[in-house]
Amino acid sequence: MQAFDGKVAVVTGAASGMGYAFAERFAEEGMRVVLSDVEEPALNKAVADLRQRELEVTGVVADVSKSDQVQALADATLDAYGGVHVLCNNAGVAGDLDFVRDRDTPLWEQSADLWDWTFGINVFGVLYGIRTFLPIMLKQDEPGHVVNTASMAGLAAGSTAGIYGATKHSVVRISESLFFQLNERGAKVHASVLCPGIINTRIFSSGRNRPNNLWGDGEQPSPKEIERRIAEGDAHFAHGLPPAQVAEQVLGAIREEQFWILTPDVPLDRIRSRTDHIIAGTNPPPPQPLVRP
Ligand SMILES: NC(=O)c1ccc[n+]([C@@H]2O[C@H](COP(=O)([O-])OP(=O)(O)OC[C@H]3O[C@@H](n4cnc5c(N)ncnc54)[C@H](O)[C@@H]3O)[C@@H](O)[C@H]2O)c1
């Protein structure tokens, strides 16, 4: 996709972090952008900030883990701007990496609610995005692009992030199929998968948006403790790459129809080593934490 001016982008998880940076960058390019998020106050502020700069943006509250809300997002997009050319399925939560809960619990002790919450957003959110928007984009028969946000956790493995990593491996695999299927059909819509390393966002306090009914028995800390852990989570990746740098990379990848988007800090040796062990049939070496403190 070469021409951006006047085209329409939809970004989920756009109230914060990378989603906000994508929306901002697309709007600076002259696109009309729908920012969507589940966190309404943060979304309202994000939209107001961009509008103040006279950028053409609209905010739509939607929970990507609910197919009817994603459908409502598509309807609102068509009402506002009459089409959609770029879709970023970006909303995500840290699941078992989230600071708002105990991060050392092994997989077999994790609550089904934690699995539901993490898969609901990170995997089903992407599924609902492509199922809802792709038919619209294909019918338009105009150049378009879908960017799914996975993670380096979707390319490598470690002892931590068993649930989060499983969701991100899923996003990589879904995106690969999408890439092949669109190409096989000669579609004008293309696909990319974004695998960031460590980016300075609010991902580690994503429990701030976890619904009360998706906490396992005895799992939910007191409101005061949640507040403390949110601050801890927010500080955790302050050393990460700036989201604006990722936004620039994403824009370039859409232009170049580049499928794999890995940020420069992704440890390629971890990906190579995993593949080497698979091919050699040797056991994985002792794990390093996937996310280095
Ligand atoms: N920050 C990193 O280092 C990193 C690394 C790899 C991948 N990622 C991925 O990047 C994506 C963006 O996250 P971020 O790092 O910018 O974090 P972030 O927390 O700053 O932004 C994520 C946004 O998603 C929204 N969200 C959460 N649940 C939602 C739901 N049910 N429906 C709609 N929106 C919802 C949040 O409110 C938030 O605004 C996520 O998919 C995350 O897994 C982040």
C-alpha cells in the first residue's frame, strides 16, 4: 500500500502504548483514524490530544474479546469514514506476565479465568478483527493492509510467559496463514505480523482492565495493592524502545508489503537456537527468562 492520504485506519488498543503511536503516525500521514480501546477515559484523552493537533480521528470503545463489539466497531468505522484500508489488531494483555497478579505461578496452577482473559483478547481479538474487517476490505477491492501485533514471545520460548507466549505463537501462526491465503487469492490486501521486543508501554499493568468476573478464586488483590502493582508494572519497561520508533517501522512495512516486523532489540539468537534444537531433536537448553528484568 503506497498511498495513505485520506485512507482509513482502525487501530485496536489505541489508547496507550504502541496502538496510540500507530494511530498518531497514521494520522500524521493524512489518514483518517479510528482509535479503539476498552479503557474509555484513556481513549477519550488520546482522541482529544490528537484532535487538538487537528488530526482526523474518531474514538470507539470496544472490547476486542467480544465479537459483537468488534462488529459495532466496524459499523462505526463505516459510518464515520465509509471504508477501511489499514487494520491493526493490536490490543493485548500480558496475562501471566502481568504485574497486577503473581507472576511466578506455574502453568498448572494458573486459573482458567487467566487463560480465558488472555486468549480472549490476544487471540480471539485478532480472530474477530480479521473475520469482521477482511470481508469489508476485500469487497472494497482497494489496496489495504492488516497488521497483527504478536511479540518476540511468539517466536521464542522460555519458562516464563507460558500463557502469554501461547497466545503470541497463535497470533504468528494465524498471521502466516492470513499472508498465504491473501496472496493465493491475489488480494490487494496484505498482511504483516509485528513481533516487538521490549517497548516502553503500559503492557505490564494490563490487569488494570481485567474484568472482575475473570479473576480466579482468591486471585484478585485488594484495590490498593492493585494500584501499587500498576505503578510497578508501568515502571518495568521504561527502558524499552519508544513506541514511536515501532510506529515508523510499521508504516514502512505496510509500504513495502513486508510480512515480518521484528523490532531491532529482538534476540535473534533465541529464535535461531530454538529452531536448531527442533531440527536436531535435542532438548531445549536451560531457560533464560524471556523478559529480562
Ligand atoms: N510493550 C512490549 O514490550 C510488548 C512487546 C511485545 C508485544 N507487545 C504487544 O503489543 C500490543 C500493544 O500493547 P502495549 O505494549 O502498547 O501495551 P499498553 O497496555 O500500553 O496498550 C495496550 C492497549 O490495549 C487495550 N486493551 C486491553 N484489553 C483490551 C480489550 N479487551 N479490548 C480492547 N482494548 C484492550 C488497553 O486498554 C491498552 O490501551 C499488545 O498486543 C502486546 O501484547 C508489547
